[in-house]
Amino acid sequence: MYNNTGDILHVDLNKKTWWKEFVKKDDLLLYLGGRGISAKILWDLVKPGTDPLGPENILIFGAGLLSGSAAPSSGRTTVTCLSPATGLYMKTSAGGYWGGELKYAGYGHIVIHGRSDKPVYLWIDDANVEIRDASSLWGMDVRTADAAIKAELEDDDIQVSVIGQAGENLVRFASVMFSVYNAAGRCGAGAVMGSKNLKAIAVRGSGAVTAAKPERFHEVVMQTRENLLRESGIEGLRLYGTAGSLNAVNELRIFPAYNFQRSCVDDVYPLSGQCLIDEGYLKRRVSCFSCVIGCHRFTTIDRGVYAGTYSGGPEYESLGALGAGCGIMETEPVIKANELCNIYGMDTISAGSVIQWAMECFEKGVIGPEDLDGEELHWGNAVAVHKMIKQIAFREGFGDVLADGVKRAAERIGKNSYQWAVEAKGLEQSRVDTRSAKGYALAFAVNPRGADHLHTETFAEFGLSPESRALIKKITGDEKYASPRLTEKRAEIVRWHEDCFAVTDCLGFCAFSTTALYGVTPQAMAELFSAFTGFDINEAEIMEAGRRIVTMERCYNVRLGETRKEDTLPWRLMNESTPDLSGGNTVNSQEELDQMLDQYYDLHDWDRATACPRWEVLIRLRLRDVAKELADLGLLVKPF
Amino acid sequence: MNINEKVISSIPSKCLGCKQCELICSYLHEKSYSPRLARIKVVHFVDKGLSVPVTCAYCDQPVCEEVCPVGAMTHNPVTGAARVKEELCIGCKECVNACPLGAVDMHPLKGVALRCDLCDGDPACVKYCPVKALKYEPLYIGVKSKRRSRVEAWHLE
């Protein structure tokens, strides 16, 4: 076999040492790469009782297995650790160019152990690994630190992953930023990096990535490319970006506004991808490594009070969370808020979510100007939002409360404020109103990292494109299930998307190429995996590997004590409707969710009461060690 | 140079920075993927979201060929396509230093000069650019459309 998976580089920041580990063939076939191998490493090394922000937590960077190759849209990197937001398993991923560069340096994974006694950054120059002093970089924002590292190392083409002030100050939703504007944003990996006193990982790779069967790999790459380029949605995604869908999403009444008190806005245009173009904010369309879609944006504001603002994005989620969610319906303040979150290095979804929760607290009189340095945190107060973003990053004033995430903030403030803290498992929910999208509702409830769309993106249930309707037919047998208010067949739809998403992450593909556009199919991924590694597996086998990874992630949370009761949705979405919704089930009732959960657990053959995979299932998926450990802990019944 | 001869030109405002041109170039010449092995290079300013592909401009007076002490840097007099005679190249890097565009580089594994060969008249980078940010056409056509779009931007009625 050609060794093209890349080695695992372990770095111990306590002892300032590093060592290499080869990826075993068995692990490659069982866990595929990227996210899968990271999940296995986390299971083995981080046991229950670990403090997410303590030195015993580890931080794993996993490049996609195919990153570095020409496989279209395969350049994503996964970051995995115990989450400081949820206390549970987390993976978060980012685009950019870093993953490919890491592969060219000869590595597939980096595992950071321990904690440095002073700020450092890691410099990986092919085989040379160096732990360098970062005291002069500490306190710098993402953009400045990226430039400073490139200046120090005298190479502007180095790829850098870095944290901003939010990560340094242990904001529980701090992101790790890649290639400046690509965020591994959710669940607080940036805080874990900050807790280790690790400012950045800079990489330069001069090597190459070669498939085990080069001709066959090239052939499938070219076919897959053509498939993706033929997709009906690709032109729109490239032209208008992720926010190009805002009009449709608003029409469908799944676009949350005013902290999920509304399901649409009256005029969505100022927040749309179309407006970014018409008003001249969009300067360039940008791709991640090897991606033929190019949905990322580069925007600037050239005139007015926000002149001089420039950043990647804003994306759909950022416009939703920092715009509509906070009642800001103007373009420029949202572009500004997006830039601030990016340079301080924090998740735009969670930042927007905690601030809109505070706004609702303010409007309801639960907090007042005296809690906010005199600020009037009314809906739509952009100046106050920008100030609050900064206060969160530096943990100043009320920002210190919000920096711990909305769940902890609501516990601290009390007075029923949990009712409008739109989170589950401690993660602020992303911007889809699940009251009108039942596949999303189920997917969000069972997501091991909390309520969001990045373990399972079931956009197909809306049936907006011929490709998505065909997929729903493939999964359920009938196109009629492409109907988001139905609860029937949601378990099947969610399971397929979970498996597919896991494979997507392992190989480094972007979910937009597999579960929003569908040009990169599971069959293509199996063929690419086979030609790349030289080990033949088919579509069913690669999807089973996806299932194995999803199951292991579930077991990780089971080992931490999670059960069925944590598979839930934010209180507001279970108990309140909005004036924009009508006709039938406009709230996610417990009864409805329970029904879907039963179907989902049954489909997996998991125990309905504990939501724990059964012994037989784990054995079938070749997770014997996991099964034994759970049985030893009394969490799982071993049949005799 | 024949005035109808084709050249590779790039349109930076269209380039996404996806590196497909580099990756496919690298594969077709080397059966391996690496920007270092590519004959076309994407110059990238990540903080500005800006990417510009740069490759051999096929100069009228190719200094890389002129400075080569062993005659390894050549081009086919009939098709015009460049060829590095790898068996002659001594790795002195004179061509790399001489090229004012930075379009000539060294092959990282073989230690010989690396220069665009136009894929024998059908450059793959152009063919596979997903947004047609690269063109391979006679210069006069490219200039014509550049002139046209500039005048169009004046919004004359």
C-alpha cells in the first residue's frame, strides 16, 4: 500500500516533545480518515471525568483523507475534542487550504496533548516540527496573528490555523480559524486550544499526494467533478453564496428571527446573497481547496460609518444569527458583526444566539441597562451588538456571562430565561426553524454535539431540486416524503444523512457537495476511497463505516452518562409557536418527538429507554472494545 | 511570434482560488497531486480573498532559454510548445532566476527546471477551470474583449 493517508503527529505541550504514529490498515478501513480516526483517538484517550479546558483533554486536527488531491471539494479539516460548551463529544470542521497543506507535509492528523506553560505555536515544515514562542502573538486577533506568523517565518503562502482573543479568553464558543476566514466554529474548540496556550499551527508542505491506483482515481475524480458541475443548484450557490437561499428559506418560514419568536422576516432582501452583490459589498467569490463550487464570499464596506470593514463571508448562518435573530435587518451592521466575530475568533451562530437571548432578557426586563454598562440592548441595536461581541471576546462586563454560552447564562440569570435560551445539550441552535422541518427536528435532537445541522443536513426533505427529490425516493421509496411537515420516514432520512455526512467528513468533502448538492455520491466516495488507498470497498461498506463512526460518537456520550432524555430540542421550539406558522403541528411536541425518536432508535436497533446501542449492534459494527467498556461500566447489557 | 498565436491568460476577478488548475496539471504531468509539481501556480492572498494564476507567458524573447548554459530550455519551433530537456538540465537554476514573472520553477523531486508545456496545445488548466477564469486564445481576441468590457463599463447610451 502507498502510504498516502498521512501519519498521526502527536505533540505533547507539557514535555515539549512530539512523535509520529502510523495509521493502521484496520483503523483506516474501519474509520476511513479525518473525523472517523479522530473519533477513535478521542474514545481511546479522553475518558469520563476529564475537564474540557484542562490539560488532559486533547485537541485533534484531522485533514480529510483525500485532502490534497484533485477530488472536488475535498479539502476540509475536522477538529475533535471534548467540548467546553456541551461537556460532550464534539467535532467541528472548516474549509480553507490548511488540510491539503498538512497532507503535503506528510501528516493526516495532529493530536495536541497537555498544556504549555507559556504561549506557543506549532510550526510544521514538512518533517520538521518546532514548538515556538508565541508571547508576542498572544492578544492578537486572527488576521493580525496570521500575518505576523507569515512575516516571522518569511513565507506568505504558509497555511495557518489560529485562535483569536476569544479562544485565549476561553469563550466557550471560540472558533479555530483556518486560512484566516474559515471557521471550525461550533462547540468551542478554540477555547480548548486557548486552554493549552497554543496560539496557532502553521504548516508548510512541499510533498505530494499520490493515489494507490492513480489512473483509476483520476478517472473517478473527473467523473465526480462533472457530476457536481452538472448539478442544478451549483450555479446559484456559486453566484449568490450560501445566503442565496435566504429568499426561499424565508418563504418556507424556517428562517428564525427575533430569537425564534418569528419564523420569517418581512423583508429578507437586505440580508440576502443577492443584496451583497447588488450593493457592491461582494468583491470576490472564493473557493476552498479543490472546490469547484466556490460558495464562500469576500466582502468589504467601502463607504460610510463601517468603511474599512473586510472579511470572508457573511454566510447564511451568520446573516441569520447576527442579523434577523437580533432584529437587525440592515446589511452593513451584519457584515461588520461578521468581521468582528471572525477576527476575534468566535462562532457567529453562538455569538448571535447569546446576544439575542440577552436582547430578549432586556426587552422582558429580566436584565437592565445597569447590567449592560448603560447599554439599551433593544432589538436591532447594532451598536450595542458590536460592543457586546467585543465584550464577549474579552470577557468584559455582561460579555463575561454570555461568553459561557446561553445555557450557562440562563442558569445564572434565572427567571425563566431558559425558555428563550435556544439551545440543546448546551449548544446554541443553528438557524433553521425546526417547527416546520421535522427531519431537521429529529436530526438536531439526536446530534451528539447539540442542536445543529452539521452532523445531518436533511435539506432534501424540502424537495426543492430534482436531485433532492430523487434522493428522498432512493431513501424512502417515494418522492412524496420530500415534505418537511411529515414525521413519517424522518428516521430513515436522518439515518442516511448521518452516515453520508460521516463519510463526507472522513474523506474531507464538503457537505455542500454531498448533502445540499448531491454530485458527490456515496458510491463515488467508495470508489475514490478504493482507488486512493488501494483497498476496495463498495457503497454499502463505506456507508456502514459512516454508521460505525456515528455509533461510536453516540457511545462516547453514553459513556459520559447521556441517555434518551438529552435527545431533545430547545424549550421554545417544543413549547411555543410563532405568528408566522399555521396549519397543523407548528410546535415540536414531546409526543411527536418521542414518536420519531422511537422510530430512529428502532431503525438503529438502539435501546429505546437509554438510547444506547445494543451489544449485538456494536459487535456487528466491529466495535467490540466499545461494547466491552460500556458493559463493564454497567451502561449496556451483555447477553449471555 | 505569429500574431495569431494563442496564449494562456487569466481573469483574476473570476478566479475562485480552488487550485484545480494546479492539481490537474500536476496529475497529468506527474501522476501525483502537488502545487509544487504544477506548471501553473495560483498566487494567493487569503486575507483578501484574492487569487491569480500565473504561468509561463511564452515570451517573444524567452530569457529562460537564453540564459540556459546547456541548451536544456527549448521550444518546438513548429508548435511553439516549450520543452525542458531534462537529460541535459544540470539544475543550475539560471532560468528560475532569469524569468521576470516567476513562472519557471524547479521540479522538487527531479531537480530540473519546471515550465509550462501548454499540454501540447490543449492546456488542461484552461480546459478544467470550473469558472473559465483561464483562457487559451489568440492574444488579439483576448485584448478585444478586454477593450470591449472596459468601454462597456462607461455606460454610454
